[in-house]
Amino acid sequence: MGVDLVVKNIGKLVTMRGNSSPRVGEEMNNLEILENAYIAIENGKFVAIGIGEGYEDIVSKYTRIENANGLLVTPGLIDAHTHLVHGGSRENEFSKKLSGVPYIEVLKQGGGILSTVRSTKEATFDNLYTKAKKSLDRMLEFGVTTIESKSGYGLELDTELKQLKVAKELDKYHPVDLVHTFLGAHAIPVEYKDNHKQFIDILVEDMMPKIKDLDLAEFCDVFCEDGVFTIEESEYILNKSKELGYKLKIHADEIVSLGGAELSAKLGCTSSDHLMAASEEGMKQMAQSGVIANILPGTSFNLNKSYADARKMIELKVPVSLSSDYNPGSCPSENLQFIMQLGCLGLKMTPNEVLSAVTINAAHAIDRQDEIGSIEVGKKADLAIFDAPNVEYLMYHFGINHIDRVYKEGQLVVD
Ligand code: NIG
Ligand code: FE
């Protein structure tokens, strides 16, 4: 019968194949790039990768043959840290931020995350679905084929459930695949301001088991930060979530160097995210225990903060991924290509390192490395075709959308 689809005449094909562990150090920069390549797809998966017209003996009259017109092809991009589902927006805090009021101060005044909590509580399921779908459509248009989506704007069971159910529904009906994270420990609700312990007990004893039973989240995450959850509280919450069968993530060392990086290594988190203030010792420990450093340069850019020390992490062989952190406060943008450009301009990563960070290493950050993140036989046929002659051009020509076409599991979803 022949294969379902061949994409031929690929000018440069970045495969990212061959590693079962995340890329570290030099591996992030040394990429296999095939010229004049083709890819064959059957039942939504890659079945062959080769050069020139080598596909001729696997096609039949039923095979669709599409021409990549000499362009650049990469695995579908992965955004491994988003706060996709939320109500409202926070442009009302923009002037405050521009005048220098710190992010955490806005939160302490009852704004920031807590303001989005109020909007998310008020929003109906349909409001949240429609708004999140619009953002997901945008992400896909920028070449993103899988995302991680966090709850965390409810801080009580019903609203957390509402957010997680919206994300589940989107996963069912939208081409982009979603991976779900429970972030009930995103802020302390005002009513528990002086009684963290009581809120943490509700999180751990009521919300976490119910959400696990309903199979609404695979990961559990905590905002470990000065003025939010302490190291001890974060360790307690994450240990409890591990007992319930969650995999672990942590918002670590974003503003203050609290030891979040060290904690993520100690607990064996799948990823540790932000890390702008991570200590060198913390990075070494993360390298040792194989925690992915999921860096979010859009947040540094938008909050006008320093960037994480990605060069040091790569030198220490910490596996680095990059994500958007899309959210209404610290990074209101769905554009992962801009984040990649900040990977070069802000983090001083090379274009090849950046591409490793948003494909195979991002797949590791959400434990999907066996299914996505590289173009190799057996994986999902998720492809981004860029109107660009090479990887460097993608990062150098900034602020535009380079996408020519996107395929999700072998289906053309952006044209
Ligand atoms: O990853 N740092 C905590 N959480 C988000 C911001 C959420 C918000 O401001 O609404 C982040 O930056
Ligand atoms: Fe975040």
C-alpha cells in the first residue's frame, strides 16, 4: 500500500534523533542536520527518514507527496511550562510594573496571581475554554505541537477542577497535545495569609488526592519563593504529591536564591523551572540527578530581571530546556519563537542549543521523550516547517513568525 505521506525536498532537516537521555553540554550544540532530505509518515508516526528520492520504493499511488520547497524542518516545538487556562488579563498592573513596583510586591498587595485567581473564579467553563483555545491556536501557529498546562488560579478545589477540566477538554479537541500539572500551591489565598499550614493541609489532604483520582493531572508543581511557599513547605507538598503518584515540578529560585535548585535535585523533580537566582551548587546537584533546567527567558525580559545563567548550566552539563511561561502576569505572550530568540539574545545560547532546548530537552521536561521531541522512526509525526534557510536565521530574524506549515501526527494543521 505504501506509506501515507512523504514530505520531500527538505532543505535542512534537524532530526534531534539518537539520544535516549536529554542533551547536555556539547550535545546541545552538535546537531544532525540532513540536506535534501525526506520524511515518510504512516498512521501519524515517522516510518522513514532519508536523502533525495530514496522514498521511491515505499510509496504507492495512494501516498500523498508534499514538497517542503527546500525549507528548514524541525520536530514540532514543545512548550513545557505554561499557565494556559486563566480568566482575565492584568494590563491594569502594567504601569505599576513600569514604574518599578516589584512583581512580588504587587502579589503582596493582593494583586498579581491573586487578581487572576479572582477572574478565574468568576469565569465560566466556556469563558475559560474559549480564551484558552484562542491562545492554543496562536501557539500552534508559531509551531508548537505539545504544551504543558498548569492550574493554580483557583487555590480551592472547584476552580482548580474547572481549570484542569478545561485543559483536558482542549487536549481532546485541539490538535496541540496537553500535559497537565496541578499547581494548587501557586499562592497563599488571602484568607490563609497567617495560616499557611491550614491551606497546605487542604492542598495535600483534600485537593491532591481528588485530582489524582479524577486523573486530571500528571505533575504537581509548587511556587517556591520568598513570600510564597518556603523550602520546607515546598518539600512537604512535593513529597506528599510523590506519595500520591504525581511526578514533580517546581518554580525554583526565580527571584531569590532560596535553594530551590538543590531541593529539585534532592526530590528528583522532572524539571526545575525559572532558576534566575539558582546557585552554582544547586546547578551541580541538578546535573547529578538529571533534573531538567527549564529556563523561561520571556519572564526575565518582561519583568526586566536578570537572565538565568544558562551558559554555566550547559558547562556543568545540566540539561537545559526553554519554555514560554505563558501567563497573564509575568509573561503574557504565546510566541515560543520569540522565547527562542531570547534564548540567544538574553541567555547567550547558540541557535542549535536553543533548538535542542525546545524539542528533545523540552520533551524530557514533561516526560514525553519516548513519543516526541525528535524526528525518528516510531515517534509522533509532529513537524514544524519554517520559511528559513537555516537554524541561525530563525533566531537572528526576530519578532516575526517564521512558520510555513505545521503537521501534527502527520496531519497538516497550519498552512
Ligand atoms: O511562572 N512565578 C509564579 N507563577 C507564574 C506567574 C503567574 C502570574 O503572575 O500570574 C510564573 O512566572
Ligand atoms: Fe510559571
